[in-house]
Amino acid sequence: EKLRVFEPSNAYDFGQIINAVNTNKDKAACADLLTMSDPKKLPMLLSNKLEGDIFMIFIQSLECYVVGRDPGLVYQHLFYLSKAERFKVVLALLSRSEKEQVQQLFDLLSENQNHQYTSEDLKNLKKAYEL
């Protein structure tokens, strides 16, 4: 049964949905959640709850389901994700293969570039992700 997600209005709701998504490793539901959530609100919605597994399901969901349709939205999510509390901690704890998955998503953003971000924007964001 597909997990039904709704637009969260606060960090608590977002946390509940993310936990369910993560428990089920449901990348499609995660993509739905990220598609309906305003990227600017991501740091507030995540609060201090960003963990490596949540970070990686975001990366995988954006890569599998969103980057092909809306690279601009993916860029926005990655940009605001980098502003979240605990981002640097999570980044420091990523394995080499996880970092490669993040790099892959940036490669796809580069290939699918649109008017919503420049190659310079992408280069700066890659620095934030230490790539």
C-alpha cells in the first residue's frame, strides 16, 4: 500500500511523515512530500532532526523521481537543505558511496540545467556539499 503524504504545516507533522517514509524506504512518497513542500521551509520543517538516513532518502528520491521533471525544484531543495541545522554534521558522516550518490544528483542537475539556476549557482552549491 502506497504511503499517503500531505503537505506538513509544522516540524512535528513533517517529522512524523519523514519517519514513516524512512521506515518504509518509500522514495516515491518522499518525492511526493518534497514536491508539495516549499523548499524555503525545509530548514524550519527539519528543525534539528536531520540525520544521515533522512538526508540520503531525500537525495535518492530527488534523483529517482524529481530531477527529470523539475530540476529547478531539486536545486532549490538542495540549496535549502544545505541551510538546515546539522547539515555539516550529516555531510561529515557520509560514506564514500553516499557522497557518490550526491555527486550523481549534481551531475544530473548539470545535464538538465534550466533557467532557474546557472552553472555558477551549481558550482557554489557543490562547494557547500563539499564535492
